[in-house]
Amino acid sequence: MSKISDIFKSHLKDFKPYKGGKSRDEINSNGKKLYKLSSNENILGPSPLALQAIQNEIHQVSQYPDRTDTKLRNALSEFYKETLSPKQFFTANSGVDVLDLICRAFLDHNSEVIISSPTFKPYILFAKKMGAKVIDIPLNPEEFSYDANAVLAAINENTRLVFLTNPNNPTGNIIPKQIVNKIINEVPDHVVVVHDEVYFQFAEEQTDYSQVVDQVNEGKAVIAVNSFSKAYGLAGMRVGYAYTTEEIAQYVSQFRRPFMLNKLGLAGAIAALKDDAFIDKTKALIRKEKTYLYQALDDLQIKYWKTAANFILIKPEMDDKIFEAKMLEEGIMVRPVANFGADECIRVTIGDREANTAYINALKKVMNE
């Protein structure tokens, strides 16, 4: 007799969904103050303009949101100073959901994708969910530099997506714009380059970094992935977007669900795009606190990598799970990232001075035990 599992897709037999960082509610802090430095959230909270817009919409949550994302796409076009038209955007329920849409749109069991580890785990999971083969061209293990020539050499007739994470999660470094351009310009016509730039606000001041608006407007097959979860402080609202060519945007948009974005998320995201003062305050905090943390980590002689994002990757020369548990005992939540391909490394969000001081004090205690 057949059983229901006989009709399950065979390639998903051992599939394990993405497991994000723990929430505060999952942790028993025994009354101790808990600093969550594990999920790269904005420690300043949400954009005030977004918060006000969300509050203004609360009384309407009994009603469905707009049937389309037109208002948000119009706001995004304005944010990009109309260098991109509303038709060049598509939106989804978070940056991760944008990635899932892309994989559903372009991948099947006959296709391949190229990633460069250590990097964001959902690229691998979503590709495998579609039955695609994942080709890993690892970053240099010392400075995490990107090997463009090796990536281009790995492309074949089955390759559909090349993922560039810029700045990279969990390492924090950028891919220099000349390397990004090389990949985008030299991939064959059947390959789409996915430029994941959800941390772009923190990298804007680096002279060797840029988004890919120009390449998109040149008609290149590239999709730039973005999110409101990081700099804008709207991780709980789950709003993401991408910009690309009009042709690709219209194609991928066919895979969106009706009413994909909720009413509060839409209102918050549209308002957040106008909150330049909050973004400037956020970036200033990260710049200042990076300097403090670099000096403290140097003093403790702990290996780390300088970052263009709002987190710092460290390697504390201790089993990562033991380190995580010991830091949690001191009230500090951190994120081991071996599952991203960075063995024995820990990703720590940059907080405000109070949180960072607590983190460094905990680090001193844990490393001296």
C-alpha cells in the first residue's frame, strides 16, 4: 500500500529549512539584562517616521492592504531619485522572501547556482528546495576575497544564478566594484547575477563599493536585493525589495502571492524611505562604535575582520557553541556562523556604547576563564 510520503518530492527528503537566530523570548535570562547582538538588528529601534506611519494605520488592520505594491514601488523610485522606474522594482515579505522568489522564478532540478562561502545560508537552501545544484567557489579563507575568475570558470550551460553578497554576511567585507563589474559583464546571457546588498547603507562611504543601479540601467541581467530589516529597523515588519531590469522585474513579480505585504509593513516602509535623519544617525553610531570595538578586540588579541556592515566577525579560539553559551550566561546573545561556512567564527552585531561595553566586558571574562 502506498503512503502519503511516496508523493513527496524526493529531493526534499532531508531538507532542513533556514533556522534564524534565537529571539529574546527563547532565552531564559533569569532576570539579567539581555543584549541581543545576534541578528544584526538596529539597536536604535525603528525609524521614527516609520513608527508613526505604522501607528496611523493600526486602526485599519481589519481591512486588507492594497492589492498591489504600487505605492511602495513609486516610493522606491523616488528614493532612487527616479534613476529607476517603479516598473523596475518587485517587493516581497522580507529580503529573504525576495531571494525565495528569485529561486522559484529561475531554478529547477536541471539548473545550477554559484555561491561563495562563507555566505548567507538561504541561497543554498532555497536553491536546493528547487532541486538545483549548488556550486561553491569559496572565498579566500584569510581575508575572504572573491575569486571572480574561478566563478566565471565554473559557469556552464546549466548555471542560472550567481550570488554576490555585498557587503557579505557573515564576514562583513565588500566585493570591490571592479570585481562586481567583471562578473556582471562577463557572465553569459543565460545567467542572472544576484547582488545582495541589504547592508548597503553601512558600506556607502567605502570608495570601492557601489550598488548596481548603473549596471541594471545598462540592461544587464542583474537583480539587487534589499531589505528594510537592517538600517531602517523594521525587521519585525518583514518588507524587502529588489530592483532590476523591467523585463526581469515583471517576470519575477508573477511569482508573488496576492496581498503579499501587510498594511503596517507597507506604511512603515514607505515612511522609512523618507527618514534620512534616522539613517544618518544609524550610520554615525556604527562608524563610532566600530572604532571602539576594533580597539577593544585588538587589546584582547582576538582575531576579527574589519567590516563594512553593522556586525563584526570574530574568531575567539574556543568552540563556537561553548562560546555562545558562555556569552549568554553574561547576558550577551551572539551568533555562531559555522552553518554559513565560517567554522569556529562568531558574528556579533554592533550595538550602542552600553551594549558594546557589556559585550567587551563579557568577552574579557569568558576568554580569561
